[in-house]
Amino acid sequence: MKIANVIVDVPTKQTDRPFDYIIPKEWENVIQPGMRIVVPFGPRKIQGFVTDIKAGSEVKQLREMIEPMDLEPVLNKELLHLGEWLTETTLCFKIFAYQAMLPAALKAKYEKMVRLAPGMKAECLPQKIKPYFTNHKSLDWEEALKDGLVSVLQQEAAKGKLEVVYVVKERVRKKQVKFVGPLFSAAELAVEKEKIQANAEKQKQVLDYFIDHPNPMELRKLLQETNASAATVKALVAKKLLFEEEMEVYRNPFEHRTFEHTYPLPLTNAQAAAIKPIHASIESQKHEVFLLYGVTGSGKTEIYLQSIQKVIEKGQEAIVLVPEISLTPQMVNRFKGRFGDLVAVLHSGLSAGEKYDEWRKIQRKEVKVVVGARSAIFAPFENIGIIIIDEEHETSYKQEDMPRYHARDVAIERAKTYQCPVVLGSATPSLESFARAQKKVYHLLTLSSRMNERPLPAVDIIDMREELRAGNRSMFSRKLFDMLKDRIEKGQQSVLFLNKRGHSSFVMCRDCGYVVNCPNCDISLTYHRAGSRMKCHYCGYESHIPKVCPECSSEYIRYFGTGTQKVEEELGKILPEARVIRMDVDTTGRKGSHERLLKEFQEGKADILLGTQMIAKGLDFPNITLVGVLSADTMLHLPDFRSSEKTFQLLTQVSGRAGRHQLPGEVVIQTYTPEHYSIELAGTQNYDLFYQREMMIRKLHHYPPFYYLALITLTHEHLMTVVAETEKIVHYVRSQVSNQAVILGPAASPIPRINNRYRYQCLIKYKREPNLTRILKKILDQYQKETKNGLLVSIDINPFILM
């Protein structure tokens, strides 16, 4: 008898362990670790992951598994092991770890059905529900709710006439397409064609086509090629001359695009020096972490491409992570152009079905390279030769919900298993990575100048307070306005960057200072011009704009702050001749719109590209000679110890978009705090000096990279409950850790209420606390039992967002 160890799809403390199930005889040779199976759990049927197969069990009464959901394992041995590591390091349930590794399409959906109990017939049911079971064995629960039948169904279920079952369904189907092909050879078809009556012209045409092209082809394409109708093909199938069958095809997100094949470029001396140790690590199969620190435009991508080439030649595979926002068509072009069909692309712009197909190409070993956002780190490869993380400082590499992993940590863990290098690339590395490189934990590789020896763009920092004093109330400084005008006259392109979407950030009464807030969250509502609504970006609440102030009845309600819509409007007034493309979450929401807008800009159909952070990275257009940053302060004043670092990184990245080719570039940064070191140093792109200044501040205030962090957040509908419980936790943690640890709290979160739930937190700063994981696990276990009273506790180790 074979027993399967199964992690079931029930995310609770009590079920976060393997359960034993008997594998029935007919499945004994089929079931393998890493497969998903359907198992009975209490009264329901749910999915579970098989983690191991053994010969016996200590449990006396075992139930049998019901059926497999996969024909081959969806998680290989290494990914199963990685799931255990994730559970330990992020304090999540195993089921969350395994599900994070699979495309959304493979997450099971449960459907509730009511059906006749064994041996029962529809005749024995009351008249009200009998028709539902006369021709059908089961009734969908949603339908029962809609028709108001639940109470009758419950009464009959209590008498044992009906039962409720859960059906596990896959979210996505494989894409099937109708193919048509000949049942005879070309010579035999020619004979058969003569037997067809003279007036069936179209049938003869189709046969002629297959005499010339004997391979099966997609029905849709056949009809296009021959101008025949589906009825014509049906007639030939009926005559047993052609066959028709459904075949599985991949959904191809790039079917309307052709990729020009590119060849390796000659490397500069600096590039050659940087690539050498990476190649040596690939050759000797030695695990090492490289930090490739190169200014914007220094040719990091070419180093990635040539390192991957080396790995492919050795018969191994590569994973390349790029931030979601810079997964622009340009990035995809570079990899597809060099490696063609050996590349699978995974990112949020694809549909669930497209993602599933790309994932299956990887699983079936049909590709050698994966380019994708954060979750692509779990690509089911089994012979990884290199992992590359581009723009490694990006905060989007950290997942904000369970499991709260950082892709960089997962990459290093996987690379240890395969004894291969990890390359972290950035023009502005995160302080943690740069500090590790300084301590020789990572191997630092530097590219200090641009590829074609182009100078970095000249940067002007404009003090907007001076502009106000000079009577300029516009959102554009005089200098930026003159330069925009100049570029339009010269036929050159400009990029305007603003870190906010919407029209203006808040609505305020100018008489009494009342700001319109969200009723469910302690945060102001954002005004969106489209539809004249105010929206909460946290809970989704929407409201109309008041005509008078609800507080003092004044009519002086005005919009404050600046959003992309408002800038676009202002540009239309002051530079009516400028053609503007706006890129933000609102304009790029539809599939393919991102790509379409960038293509229009590349083709010179616009003079100004205006956008939020999605335009800060990865863009490389020869004609951009001016970059304007409208307000450099938006991030500086957030209650986050990384705000200076993020500001410096973003400004450096945006400045890097200008003057990358023949034409020299200029950058204008508008700010109300020109004396802040992160803005001053971004102006000269002086990362080294910024690093020294910022490290002093981090050391002084006990922040990473000098200390690790753990953030405990509690939420509840009642303020007093959440305060009291946070106090208890703080007290408990203090009693368990050493004196070196710094514990802050209980304190209200920077956003103290979201969706009518109050939020309190406790921040732990520590250097070495070997027992901390055990302490935090204990807190989670304790509060898992108390979720009934509505208290939710979440713990984030090394958080990136402290809001």
C-alpha cells in the first residue's frame, strides 16, 4: 500500500502540516511528489499538493484520495524544497508558498453543487425543487441561491435525500483549435477529386489546396486561403476525404509582432572586464553573487545577453527578472531578438491563459530563458545556469501579501542549489546590496561610463519657491517652459515625469481648510477628472465633488496638488501646438495599450511623453533630449526611512532617459526642497556620495543595512481592542528578545484606518536574534486561534512598505 503525504488547500495553523491519504491501486504508479490531487477533507473535496510518497503511516484510519489533477508534477523536487524554505523565512503557510509558485490559472476554483443522495430519485422531492433534479443529477449552488431554494434544499438534505458536494475546477482550459487534414495521399486525392460532381467547385478547390500542401492546418486559416465556407469542409469530412480534429495550441501574446534577429555586440573594455568573472563562475559552476553597478546607458543589458548565451551553449537555462513597469516592449525585443523562440515571457500584461501557456513551455523544456516580473523567479526549470535581476533596487521585487518574499532572496537560495551565479544589476543599487558588496559578500563589478562615451545629461535644479516669488504660479518653471518650446521647434522629443496619477491629489476648502477624506480610511480622496469623481486609492470608495464645504458652507472648494491629467490640461493651454502622450495606470489599463503608446512616441507621433513611474525605466529613444521632473518632492515626505533612497533612485533613473544617443541631453528637476541631499546628489548622479550620506543616517537611526526589521501589524474594527492587543504583543516580544533589539510601538500605522479597520503596529529592529522566528511564529499561532473576534495579525520580515 502506498501513502501520499499531502498539504491541503486550507490555510490555517491546524492544517499547516502533511496529511496522509491512501493511493488507490489504479493510481499507484501515477502519483508522484509535486502533483496536485483531489482529496476528501471533512465533508468537502479540496485540492492538495503531494509532498512525499511512503510505504506506511502511523495513522490507523486513513481515507483514500479521490483523483489526480495533473498528469505530471507541477512542482519539481527543488521547488518543493524551496516551498519549505519560504515557509520558514516568510512565516507563511505551506499552501501559500506552493500556490505562489504556480500561474493563476492553476489555482483551483471550488464550485458548490447540490445533488441527489445515492439511491434517491427526483420523484421523492417536494414539487418546488423536483424539476431541478428531473433531468439533471446536480444543481449549482449559485443558481439555488438566485432562485431562493436554499431553505428547502437544507430540509431535504437533513432528511438524507440530497447532499452538498464541492467540485474542484481548473480555472483555465488549454486552448483547442480545429485542424483539418487529408485522409489520403496527394495522388489518391487527385483521383477522388474527379469523382466529385461538377458543380461542387469549392470542394475541388479545397482538395487542390491539400494536394499542394499535404499537412493538416488550422480550419480558420484554410478558409482564409481557399475562400471556402465551413459547410464545404464539413461536406468533405462527411465524404471521409478529410479529417477534422481539435488540437492544442499555445496562446501567443506576440503573434502580431516580428522580432528582428540581433547579434552580440563588441564589448567595451569596461564591459569585457565586468563579464569575465561572470563567465568564470558559469564555467566552474561556482555559486557567486555579482553586483553589476553601472551608470544609466552603460550597456548592462549586453552583459546579460552574452552571459545567457554562454549558459545556453552549456545546455543550461536562465531566469531574468525585470521590474514589472520596465517590462516594456523594448526589453522583450532585446531578448526575443537575440534568442528568438527560446524565450518565454511572464508578466501581468498577459491574460491568465497566455501566462499558463508560457509557463507550460518552461515546464516542457521548450524554452531556455524566462524573462519576467517577480513571480518568474519560480519558473520550473531544473538546470539553471544563471539568474539575473535587473534594476535590483526596485521595491516591486518584494511581495506585499503572503508569502512576503523578496525575489532577490529566492534567487540566491535557488542559485545555491544549482551552484550558479546571480547577477544583480542597477545604476542605483539598494543600500543593502551595495553594503554587502563593500563587505565582499557580493562581488562588485563597475561600469562607470556610458557605452558610446556620451556624457551624462546636464541637470538643472529649479527652486519652485523662487518661481512663486517671481509671480509664476504655473506648474512649469520658466526655464522648463522655454526648453519645452525650444525642443518642439527643433523637432526633438521631451519626457515629463510626475509621480502621481489622477487630476489633483486632494479637494480642500480654501476658507476653513477642510479636506475631503474617505469615510472608511483616514486618507484624503483623490480627484479624477474623468467622470468628475473623487476616489479612495485604498478601499475603492467613490463620491461626487461637493459644491459647498460640508464644514463651513463656503463655495471656495478647490483642487490641490497635481496629477497627470491636470498637467496634460495645462500643457494644452500653454503649448497648444505640442502633441502629448500620457502614460499612467488610467491610460494603460487596457491590454496592449502600453505598447501602442510607446510605439506612437517612438515613431515621432508626439513631442512630449508625460507619465508616472512607468516611464522612468528601460526607455531608450534616440530623439529624447529633455527630461523634466515636475515635482521631485512627492516621495520625500512619506513616513518611510527609504524615502530619500527612493527619491534619489527615481530621479537618477529618469535623468538617464535623456541624451543616450547622438544628441546631448538636458534634465530639469523642479522642487520645493532643492537643498535636500538626495535631490542635490541626483543632479550630479553621484551615487557614492549619496551612499555615504545615507549610510550615516541609517546607522544613527538603527535602520537597514545596519539592522534587520520585522513589522507586526494588527487590524480590528474597534480602536481599543487593537491598541490593547498590540500592547500585549510588544510586552511579550520585549520579554523574549535581547537588550540589543530596539522595539518601537505600539504606534498607529501611518495610515491609521483602512476600510473601517484600525491599524496599529510594532517595529522590531535587531542584529542577531536567533529565537526571533520562533517568537514571531508563536504570536501568529496564538492569534490564529482568535480570528473569530475579528482581530487580524500580519508579520512582515524585512518590510519594504511601513505604511
